[in-house]
Amino acid sequence: MPTTKVLKVSSEELNSRSIKEAADVLQGGGLVAFPTETVYGLGADAFNETAIKKVFEAKQRPNDNPLIVHIANFEQLMHTAPFLPAPAKLLVETFWPGPLTLVVERSSSVPDVVTANLNTVAVRMPKHPVTLALIEEFGRGIVGPSANVSGTPSPTKAEHVYADLGGKIDMILDAGPTEIGVESTILDVTVNPPVVLRRGGLPIEKIEEIIGPVDTTAGRNFLNRSPGTRHRHYTPKATVVIVNENDLRNYKQVISRYGHKRIGCIVHSKLLREFETQHCSVVFVDSVQELSKKLYDSFRRFDQEGVDVILVEAISEQGVGGAIMDRVKRAASGSTMTKSWPEVMKQYIS
Ligand code: TXA
Ligand code: MG
């Protein structure tokens, strides 16, 4: 088992020695977790099969779930995916580097283990000075699945990576909490209109401003297009229940009725701002951006505290809100009842 070395790096003052050390680990076929603007990724040489297999092992990831290749320049893009359709070119020009992953025709040089034998490859240029410096220094594309154990909330801090993968990977580059906090938007541009396979940090509305309407519903019906969506994702151990402001009005009453179990709340309406009891732990957020940044961290924190039920106050699905509600619904895996949540609670808390 490797000892996991944690190196602090600063985006403002890039330490070339740390970057070089991390690139050397990648060169030797090792695994380096790195920050991006969305979540932390688990890096390995995208063209080294043995290294890729280690990524699947460390994450306990099913082999049929392909990886995103992260690149830092045009040459690396051409080496990974040489044929971009016109809409893809426009998106690249407008949004890269940034939280947009494109599914495109793959180059034959990309190993099958990366794409899980699909004839497409997912590729993205992240917007984080540390990531870009690392990939430039290394000189080739690197894979970058979220640096968590499969199924758990994605890591938005180096501590989250360490908690899941400490002792299983060689190095973590720690640049502090990530800016966006949810993963990149994934768009399949091999079809017309392009299909959204995962909502994420780049709002669909912004994509449509550039290339016109995209299909936001087909992704669900074409699971083979994004095998990752088959697997359970983004889930804390606690049961997640989506509530609205009205539900929260009954909050105190229900807590006193079911308060023998611990409850965590992620809310934005002022109702709960001041309210914290021994039975309830509140994360208050002021904006959609703050929610996006704190969602996974709160899930992980509540699990550590041994919370049984997490109540998440619903938000509008516009902009990044679309990605956030997608993750919250998946975490609630179907129990998205906003009607009578005391009834929902009864079901979960006996
Ligand atoms: O923000 C992000 O995208 C982060 C950071 C680290 O860059 N990475 C990330 O990777 O979220 P991962 O592996 O956790 O999620 C990638 C998703 C998976 O659901 C996978 O199934 C899908 O991308 N995917 C990868 N290649 C694909 C392909 N060729 N076709 C369809 N879906 C693909
Ligand atoms: Mg992931």
C-alpha cells in the first residue's frame, strides 16, 4: 500500500517543484489526486493501461464506467479526439477551459480501458491553474474521475480525497476547497441535437445560447451513452429527503416527534437560520453558488456526525440549480416527495 503524500499547492503562486514531483509520479504510472474548478479528480496517465487499472481499483469503480480525459492544450486534444463536429468547436472556443465535458469520436491512441470499449471519448479542459500546470508539465492527457470511492459524494476538499483514498494513491495536491463544487456538464456532441448526459457546473442555458437547443431528456433513455448514470451516485449514508419552505414550517413539531434520531438540514430560507438543537444540525446557504459549493461537503459532514436523515430545501432548477437538484434527487434516489414530509419521515424513522 502506498503512503499518500499530501502536497499543499497555491493557485496564486505555482510551486514548480511540487508540480514537477506530481508529474513524475504520473510518469511512473502512479496516481495523483488533483484539484479542479468542479471537484477533485484522480489523475493517471491516460495512455498507460496499467495506471488506468489502478484508478478503477482504488475507486472500486465498475469497469464499464468510462473516464474523462483531461487536457491542457490543443495538441493534447488532437491526440485524444481529432475530429470535432462544428458545434463542439464553438463550445470549445467559448467555454474551455471550464466545467464542460464533451463526448466525441475517439482517437485510436486512447486505450479501451479509458473508454470502457465505447467508440467515443469524454474530454475536458479544466479551469484551474494547478491542473493546467500539472498536465502541461506531464505532457499528455490524464484521466480524472472524481477522486472518491464510487458512489460516495464527490470530493470538494483534499480532506475528502484523503478520507476515501488515503493509503491507496500516491499523492494529493491540496489547493483548498473547489470553486464550483458539482461536477462538469457532460454533452454528447456525436449526435444531433447534442444530448446532455449529466447536468453540471456549466448551465444548459449557456450552452444553448451558443449552439441552439440541446436534448436534456434523451440522456436518461440512452443509458449506454453514459454508463456512469446507471450506477448509484452522489449518495451520503443518511437518507436524503427533499423539502420545501412550507414543509419546514412544521419543522419544530416533527423534530420533537421524531427527534430521537439525528436530523441534518441544508436550507436557504430564513426560517431555520437561528435554529439549531441537539437533534438537528443546520447548514444555511445564502445563494445557489454557496449551495453548490457546500452540498457534498455537508453530506459528508452529516455522515460523520451520524445523522440519520438529511432534509434538503429544494431550489429552482435554473442555471447551476439544475445540476444541484439533479444530484439531490439522485441522493434521495426517488424519495423526492415534497408533499407531506412528516409522512416521509415516518417511513424512514421508526
Ligand atoms: O467535473 C468533472 O467532470 C470531474 C472533475 C475531476 O473533472 N470528473 C468527473 O469524472 O466527474 P467521473 O468519472 O466521476 O464522471 C464522469 C462521467 C461518468 O458518469 C462516465 O460514465 C461519463 O462521464 N463518461 C465518461 N466517458 C464517457 C463516454 N465516452 N460516453 C458517455 N459518458 C462518458
Ligand atoms: Mg464521479
